[in-house]
Amino acid sequence: MLKDTLVVWGGEFGRTPFNEKGDGRDHNPWGFSMWMAGGGVKGGATIGATDELGLRAVERRAHVHDVHATILYLLGLDHVRVTYQHNGRAERPTITDGEVIRELLA
């Protein structure tokens, strides 16, 4: 069943590797992790890396639009052609950006 089911775990930001102004860590849009399995994803692949602190992506960086484009591709949809109605106009889920992360594909 996993080969036909795409499983995605993650978010569009991580956490800073240090304390920010008090008792916690702030949002970190420059370095975060995603995990995907099944549904056309290459098993065992690790794509990209952060700096030694885990603050910023330094190797094979991907924008959240790239992640969205890849998920749509794995679901059989072309992110450039998919639109939805928002405030009376057709918009794309990846706005005007996003490339499929080809290294992730089986």
C-alpha cells in the first residue's frame, strides 16, 4: 500500500538552534526538515544539509514552493496548470515559483 500512498511529515519552517529573547526558540524559515515516503519517493534519500549549527540550508536548498510542486507532481498534478479560486481570481498553489525536486523521485 505504501507504493501508492504518499506520506509527508514536516512544515514550512523549523526552529532556530538557539534561544531567542527568552524561553524558547524562534521560527526558522532558513533551515527545516521534511520527511516523505511512498507514492513515488526514492527510499533512503537525503537531500540537502544545513550549516554546522542547523540554522541555514547550505546544500541543495529548496523553497517551500519546490516542496509543494513536488508533492503535486507525485499526486499526478502539474503545479503550473493547477489553479484554485481565491478572492475571485484563479491562483496557483505554488504562486509563480517552484520546481519539482527531481532527486526525490524514485
